Amino acid sequence: MKQKKMLGEERRTYILELLKENQMPITGTDLAQKCNVSRQVIVSDMTLLKARNEPILATSQGYLYMPQPGYQSGFEKTVACSHPPEKTEDELKLLVDHGVMVKDVKIEHPVYGDLTASIMVSNRKEVEQFMKKIHATNAGYLSQLTDGIHLHTIAGTTEEAVNEAENALRENGYLVDELN
């Protein structure tokens, strides 16, 4: 039996309910199937919801509802890193293995200025999913636009966890201040 197609406002309310009920990201494809619409309709719905200041975050794993700014952690820090593309997975796993979430990657582009992309990975499985998506889409890394130099916002439940993750980056030669 085919599901009835929802009207716009009804669908957006339903999407918000689904996102609020789930701690894990929901893909646009899954939302499209649940709502009996195309993925492009979901993308448009997300744009409208974000325009209403709904705290929806698009991650590489899907959409998340983030009612408070950032990862509910306690402590965040921005770290400056540099490495070639083939070290990305190693860098991300190193960070999540220290119990922190990698929230984003930022670069300073010579034309567009600051560019930020959400990553939102906090364990090895999420890192592997992120890497599979990069490889499956043949997408490049933002850091390739800046010869490997980039920033990450990392978040953890304690300042100690974040500092330990930063020290691990330092020990592995990923921090920019260690490259000079």
C-alpha cells in the first residue's frame, strides 16, 4: 500500500519530530522515503527549516537536530592541522580514539574567505562511513585547496580529553605549530 504524500508544512513538522526523536543522523534518502517525496524535496524542506532558525545540522552521515549550539560536551577547541589527503582517515581516527568529536573542518580560501564543512564524527565507525562517502563520490577534501592546512573544531566531555587529543596530533606531526 503506497503511503500518502504529505503536504509541505505537515511534512516539515513530521521531519522535525523525526529529527528531535533521534540521536543519530537521518539521511535525506531515508527522510524522502518516509515522507514519500524525492530527496530534492527534503533538501528544500531543510533549507526552509534552517531559514526558520531550526537548529538542523547537515553532516556526512545525515541530518541532526542540535537544540543547543555545538556538541553537548563541555569543552571545545580549534586546532590547526596540516597533512596530505592520504592521512585524513588516520588523523580523524586518532582524534576519535581520544574520545572527542571532530565537529568540522575549516579552511581560508583565497577567493571565498573562510569555508567550513560539518564532519561530526565521534567514533571509528562514523569515520569509516565518512571516508566511504568521500571515496564513493570521488569528492576532494577542503584541505586540498590549501595545501593540507586546515582547522578542526574538536569537542569532548572534559578539557583533559580535548587536550589529550591535541597532544596526540602534536605527537603525530599533524599540528601546524609542530611543522615550523
